[in-house]
Amino acid sequence: MAAQLQFRDVTLGYDRHPAVHHLSGEIAPGALLAVVGPNGAGKSTLFRGIVGILKPLAGSIALGNVSARDVAYLPQSAEIDRSFPISVFDFTGSGLWRSTGAFGGLGRREREKILEALAAVGLNGFESRAIGTLSGGQMQRMLFARVLLQDADVIVLDEPFNAIDARTSADLLALVQRWHTEKRTVLAALHDMDLVRANFPETLLLARTPVAWGPTREVLTSDNLLKARQMCEAFDDGAAACADTKPAQAA
Amino acid sequence: MVDIFTTPFTDEVARRALVAIVVLSFGSAPIGVFLMLRRMSLMGDAMSHAILPGVAVAFLLSGMNRVMMTIGGLVAGLVVAVLSGLMTRVTEMKEDASLAVFYLVSLALGVILVTSRGSSHELVEILFGDVQKIDAGALYFIAFNTTLTLCALAVIYRPLVMECVDPLFLRVAGQAGALAHLVFLAFVVVSLVSAYIALGTLLAVGMMILPAGIAQFWSRDISRIIPVAIVSAVISGYLGLVLSATAGVPAGPSVVLTAGAIYFLSMVIGPAGGLMHRFAPGRHLEA
């Protein structure tokens, strides 16, 4: 089966400094992959590369049969202007963007879909609340409802359970598992190793350069985790050009 | 007593001014709401200075010809809007900073151009406008611009809202955000140019920002904020013209002053974050 996602010697970064360095590998369709690593390991950078916000400095990322805009991407929620006066219903409805576009109307079917998605994350009755009135956990539930509506084959979740209580993360994790049984490809950046061991069959341990990638049990060994922690976080301003860099491949 | 509110509009010039202000409200107020929600309120102000060199060049070429001056303003404003928008997207410069650079340069250029030829009387007219000078042609021009603005807003409404609340989502979902932003900036200029005929370049922003500010004290849902802004713009325009006629003061400033008074009233009694609701909210609820 063709890979859903293929990394060909990808280097992603900022101002020529690599944040993800020489990553190669494939993600099969329907995979449930945890991306773990210390802060600054390049997890978010990798996701930004996958959805096309960040162009690789070298190498390429192939998305198989989908285009970057068909990926459902849940960034760390700090990037949303929560003071904006918009209702939970309208905000969640943006998940239908792919089918309604900029002008398509929301008919009765779409309205029902939005209500269903909100119900699935336990936000019934919140439809007309302004998004600024939601708690952190409710906000995350709403963002998951939007991912539900996006109905995407590839779902990328950036630290979805940060600062979320146990019950909310259990509810949201159930959704992740539902997506897995629906054969969607799910990638999640996570810090909770127990949660990863219990729920994610496959893990990529990243510390700027990939440390290990494979079945979770074999990746999350104490040796590997130690190695990941030892990587330095700071960019070296005096760093020379990477000798290992091959010219970027055509996509 | 009631006469005060109707007698100012017995002659045709005053009636035309009233129609112009009301029509203007429908375009300027929604634009102002988006400016405010994007934290670009002062950017509208900056933009209004940016149209000055265009107006000035037209003035030098063709004298006090309103159509030419409007076209000049439109061109200058669009150039500044597009350049500063591009500068933000291509470089690390923040939008407000790059706009500040452009508008300061434009303002300096504009003042030099106007004073090099015109009298101080004409400079005042350019800066503050004159509702009395609105003829049928100017009125059609304002109506045309407003219609265009409303149509454009209807088209870019959804991407524009998403670009405000969650820009990253839109960048992943498609390129509509950047386009909506540029179209929006263009229509900020179109609204400014129509407002400038009535209120002058300095106060044109008043019809945008003040109604938007008023509306924010009355609702927390954008689909209600916009109509409230339009209604308050119309009310300010009408009462401002009454004030102007009754007290014999210039129309532009009295419209803005009236809107300012409504703003402070809303700040006190408005249900969405007004002072009374903050300091005397009533007893707390059970759940």
C-alpha cells in the first residue's frame, strides 16, 4: 500500500537553522502515530511542514493522495483570538470549510452536522455562547468538534491534551481512537509517555534529529529517552552550513 | 420642540447631506467593526492620512475637482494598503509598523504638495471636508461606493472573520485569508474616500471607528455587532447634522462629536462590558 505521508530527508527550520534535521520515513494510511520529544525537539515544526505552512529547507514531504489543505490540523490553541465575538456554533461550522467554501450556505443538513459534532464532544447547549466564555478544556473540545467536521483522511494534533483535565483528555482520546478505527491517519504530538504507551501503536521520538521511529514499545526505551533529552535546544549562531545537506528534491 | 429635528432639513442642500451621511453609515460602520476587531483601529486613521498625497496631486493637476481628487485619494490609498500589506507578508515587519512608515511618508508628502500651490482655506477644506458641498454627483459617488463595499463584504465575510479569529486555520485550508485581507484593505480605502467628501480626510475615520466602538458595548456576537454599528452611525449622523444646523457649527465635527457622546453613553449602560454591568452586575446567579 502506498504511504500516506512520506518524508524524504526533510530538514525544516527557521533562518537556515534546522529544527527538524534529516528526517526520512513513511507513515502508512490508517497509522496512529505519536510524536514525542522534549520541548524544542521540532514536533510543532514538523507538523507545520506537513500542513504546508513551513517550506522545507531541504528534502520534501509527500502527502500521498491528499493535498495539504485536506489535512485537519489542530495547532496549539494559543493562536486563536479568543476575544473575537463569534459563537461556538459559527466557529465550529468553519470545519465545513472544505465543502461550503467561502460562500456556501449552511443548510439544515450542515446545521445538524455541526450540532452532532458539538454533541459528540459533550458541548450540547453551548452553541450560542461566545468562544471567549469557554474554559480551556471546553475550548479544546470545540476544536476537536471542528476536526470532526473536517472529515479529513489525515489528522494532525499538536499537543492536544496539554493543560486538559483527565476526564476531558479521556473523552478526546476516545475520539482519536474512533478516527483510528475509521482508518484515518492520525499524528499527535504528546508529552505523556504513559498515555502514548497505552494508546499509540507507533511512535516517532524526535530531538531535532529523529532518535527512533517504530513500534512504541521499542522506541520509548530509557536509553532512547535519555538520548533525546541530551540534545541541545539552542541554535548555534556560528554553526557552519550542514555538510550532509543534499540539494532539495523536486516534490 | 419637534421642529428642531425637522427644520434643518427643509432645504435641499441639508437633505442631501443627511442622505449622504445615512448612506455612508451603511458602508463605513461594518468596515469599522472589522478594523476594530482586527485591532487595526488606528490603522484606519493612518490610512486616512495616506490618501492625502493622492488628493494633493489631483488638486495640483486639476484644482478643487472632487472627482479627480477622489480618484487620486483612491489610488494613493490603495498603493499604500497593498504595499504595506505585502511588506507585512513578505518581511517580518508587523502590519501596524509598516503602515506607520507609509502613512508618515504620505502625510509629509501630502502637506508639502498642497501647501506648494493651494491656499490655507483649501487645505482646511481638504482636511475637514464640507457636507454643504455635496452635490448630486458626490451623492451618487458615495452611494456607488457603499453598494460596492457592501457587496464586497458579503463576498469576503466568511474568510475575513476566520482570518481575524483563527488565521492559521485559513492558511491551512486555503489561500483565501490573504486575499480577503487585501480586498478588505482596499475597501477601507474606498470607504475612507467616500467619507472624506463629507467629513474630510482627518475625520473620515470617525464614521468607521466610533459606531464600531459603540456596537461593541451592545453585543458579543459579530452578526449583531454589525447592524448595531450601522444603526448607531445613522443616529449619530442625523443628530450630528441637527446639532450642526441648530448651533451653527461645522457638520463633520458635530457628527463625530455626537457619535462620541453615544459612545460614552454606551460605555456606561451597554450590556456587553459596560461600566454599569461591571460595577453593579446584580446578585450572582445560581449556575
